[in-house]
Amino acid sequence: MDQLKISTNELEDCEVEMTVELESGRLTAAKNAAARKLARRINIPGFRKGKAPYSVILQHVGDETVTENAIEELGQQVYKEALEQSEIDPFAPGNLVDVKLEEDPVLTFKVPLPPKVDLGEYSSVRVPYEAIEISDEAVSESMEHLRAEHALLEPIDRPAQFGDVITIDARGILDDDNEEENILVDETDFDILLDSESEWPMAGFVQEVEGMIIEDSRDFEIKFSTKYDNEQLAGKNVLWNVTCKSAKSRTLPELNDNFAALVSEEYKTLLDLRIAVRKQLEHSATLQQDREHRNAVIEEVLKKCTISYPSIMIQERIQELVKDQDRRLKSQGLTLEDYLKIEDQTEEEYIAALEPEAAKQLQSSLMLSELVKVEKIEVDDDEINEAIEKTSLQFGESAEKIREMLRKDSGRRSLELDLISDKALNKLQAIAKGETIELAESDTVTQKHSHPATVETDQQDE
């Protein structure tokens, strides 16, 4: 194989521009090969398929078509050869971005390179961790929620009043200039507590349905405040149709030992229940505190880091976010198109809005991967097996099925990566708290990337 004339220019963000100059004869040979392929697919009067001479094929389909097909095939071949000769290790498929059809053709490729991460002085990061304190007021508020959950509901034949629960069918349509109906709410057999401070589904709604009786139907109109959080709804009217299906009075149980036993047989006294409620609040608050502290630590560590990556990585992360959103919407019976219509966004605007979050996720992921290498973080088989058991037991009757799934190579590897990520985050949090934790000395854990020697064509020949 003849040596190619290659020049490279390293670009920002882990990409390199690779320019390859070819001998003119190579393009000529590629055009002849492309013409023969075209001749086998098309009918040329007077010739059997694949038997027409080059000049006739050229006249029939045009030089531009033949050249385009030749460049597409030749570009793949030249790209692979150029990578081998230049010893460039691509992170993902490259792009043919420019073609100059001069005496000696010149092909220019843009090649994505592996990301680069410099953690900087990450060990100097400090983020205080505030102690969790649960107030008596918070415990009392949770006790009131429990009372509400165990309230006695009894049918009534009088007009519903504040404090009652009614079951309704409700349909709310936004009164705007759109030709299609913009339905905000369409609920059937929905229970609603008539609480004068409630703002579901919008402020003023419960005041409109107060006083309804069974089989009563009301039409009314409510306007969103001009200061409403959603600018698309602020100041707009909603046309409501509501039908009352049933109405019940609501009596809250007294806070005593009997109430504690009503909540669960494990509580013998009201004090037992309050202690359990406080512990649950402390647990929830600790989880929330850990999440917030972890996020704050990640932000501070990222400030110390220098991270660069090829543009294809951010594009792939954006597509992952789009797919995640699409799955969530489908579970709600909606499509992405429906969502964009509700948000009054174009697809381009939606994609652009995702980029900051995609960049943050990508940078965090790259930072953690580098930390795993630097700190030599790994997990052993015992830790993975323990995680398999803990995870599977959460699924009750399906535990064995989940256990078998996690024991397979793909499930086990996924769980291993999650555990490694958790260890890395725990390490960062400990550093940020000024603590020290011992991690076993081990080999560096790395994520392997494939480096396909393929090229995608973006640029037509000039």
C-alpha cells in the first residue's frame, strides 16, 4: 500500500482535522468502480445490466452521480488507511467534511479523539455537611398527615362543604386562540378534598365546587394569575365542566394510643408512633441531605477539573435525554410531539434547551471515570453478590427472576459499574467533609471504548 500524503491539525474539544492528498489515478479507479456498480442497478437502453461502457454510464447518470458514489466508497477506504498510517486512535466514527477535486484530490476528515480529564486539586475541595435536625413541628405535621390518611369517610346527602371529600369528573379547557382544544385537565372519578387553601388544579377551583350535591353539574370559568409560574398559562382563562359523583364527610381520628394501633399493630402507644415518625423523617432528610451534598461536591470538583471531549459525546448524551423523555411521556399516554405542542417549543428549541443538562451529566461522568482510575477504585465479587441479593429482595415475589437477571454478565457488569460509581462519589464526599476513608489497593478500573475505523460523510464534493 502506497504511503498517503497526510497532514493533521489538532482542533479544540478533542478533535483532529486530517487532510489526505490522493493521486489522481486513485479517484479515476474509484469512479470506474462506482460506474460499474451503478450499471448493475440501472437499465441503459441497448446494453445488458452491468455491460455498458464507462462513457455511456457517465452520459446516462451524469459525472456528478458517479463522483459522489466514488467518493463515498473511496472515503471509507482512505479513512481507514490514513488512521493506520497516522496512528490516530479515534474515539468514534469520523466525518468526511470536505472534498477538493483538484488534479490530486484532497479529502478532509474530522476525527473525534478520546476525552481528556485533568482532575486538578480535587482533594482540596471542602463542602460542609450540616447535621440533620427534625423539629417537633415537623413530627406533628407528619402525624396530621397520618390522621388524614386514616380519616373516616361517610356518605352525605347535603351540599358539600369545606372539609368534605367529593368525587368528580372534571374537564378544563384553556380558552385561547388555538383552533384545536387545549385540554389541561380531563379526570374521571377523581377524589378532591374541599380545602379552602388548596390550589389544585388551580386557585379558586375548590371555591367553585363547594356546595355541590351528587349528580350536580357546573360550568364555570377561572383565570390564572398574571404572576403564575408557567408563562404559557399566566393570565389565561380555563373553561371548566365539573360533575359531582359522590360526597362524603371526613372525620379525623383522635391522636391517642388507639390511633397508633390503627396505623400499625407494631405501635403500642402514641409515643411509639411519634418516635417511628421522627426516625422516618430523619431517614428521609438524611437521604435528601446526602443527595444535595453529593451534587454540591460534584459541582465544586468540576470547578477544579479541566475536561474536554468531542462534540459527538454531547450529541449522544442529548439523544439519551430525548429517549428518556420519550419513554416517560409514553407511560403517560403522550408523545414528544404532544409535549412540544404543550410547551410551545420547536424540536430545535427543545434540543438546545437540553444541552446544558447533557453537558453537566457528561462532565460528571467523565470526572468520576477519571477519579476511579486515579484512586484505583474497584469492587470485589462479594460486594457484587451482596448487592444482587439486596436488589432482588426489593422485588418480593419477583426476587428470583431479578436475581437471575442480575447474575448474567450484562446485569452483573451494570451493577458493578453502579457500585464503583457509588464508591467514587463516597470518596469525594468524604474528602469534601475533611474525612479520610481507606480504599483497597487495586488495579485501575477502566471503561473500554470501541474505536471504529469508519467515517460518516457530511460534505459533498466541491
